[in-house]
Amino acid sequence: MMKRVPSYGHCLACVQLAALALAFAVAPAQARMLHVVALGDSLTAGLGLPPGQGFPEVLGKALRARGYDVEVANAGVSGDTAADGLARYDWGVPEGTDALIVELGANDMLRGLDPAAAKASLSAILTRAKAAHIAVLLTGMRAAPNLGADYQNRFDAIYPDLAKQFGVALYPFFLEGVAADPRLNQKDGLHPTREGVEKIVANILPAVEALLKGVKP
């Protein structure tokens, strides 16, 4: 008896079905688009970068490449302190926000403002997010050594203290792997280049994915 040889079309259909099954196995289960807001300062806003190369945009692209149906809104304003972020919370974090990435405090530190004031503003932001049942990823900042050990200890403690108090996820240092690296920063030494942003996103991506998996469908 002659063995039947599958046709090209039949083989192609098998390959396509296998690829589709794999895609469903890898992609996270989502019933709807998730709305994420990145609330921050110039590090979020993308100061010095062309449109579309800021942290929220690059993060959104990375998440969609991993199968997430997600929109990441850029609510970064250059020069903002934690108090400024709190002042614009209501329009920066609209109703329907599923997850919030908080990146604030760098300008408080650079201006030598009282860490207690920054902590109070961040606490108010987390209180509002919790009341609205928004999942939060709090990203930390570190004080420059030239501000002195006492200031450094008080400032650096803000983020782990608040994460513990409110039970939110903490990413200890937003600029991990990027800070003080001239290859990844613009000429001012403070703001990341396109490559720097990509490094930040690559580092923080697992924490953001964990955040999104905790969002209620």
C-alpha cells in the first residue's frame, strides 16, 4: 500500500495551528486592555529624548512584545517634586487606571528638601491609589553622597518604609545600572539616553509584569 504524503497546505496549516497554540501558552491571560500610568518627573517624561523614546513608551512597547494588551500613559513632568506629583494626581491618574508606577523624589533630593516632606507627599499618593484599588509599583531613588550621611539615610529610607507601610511593590532604585554611567546618560549626567532608558526598562520589566499579574480582571 502506498503511504499517503501530507500536502503542503496541510503541513502549513499544522504549523500555523502549532504557532497559535504556543502564542496562547506564552501570552498572559487578559480579558481587556490594562491602563498603566507612570507618574514621575523628568526621568519619566523623557527629558532630552525624541518623542516615543521615554520610559513609559519604551516600557509599553516591551510589554506588548511580551503579549500584554497594555497602554502606559506618560504622566511625567520635568522638575516635579513629590509634592508637585501629588498636586496633579487627580488629572494625572484618571479613573480607570489599573496600575500606577510612582517615580518621584529625585528633585526633592537634588534641591536638598526635607525628606519628611517628600515622604508625606508620596504617602498621600499611595493613600489615594489604595483607595481607588490601583496596583502600585513604587520606584526608589537614592540620595547623592555629598548631601551627608544623615540626609542620605533619611532619604533612602523613604521608599522601603512606605512600601512596607502600604503593602505595595517596591523597585529599590529606578536608575539601577544606569546612574553615573556616562555611556548611558546625557551630557548633564542625570538623564538617561535612549540606551539608558532601554536598560532601565529591561531591569524593571519583571517587576512591572508581576504588578500587572496582580491586577484584577
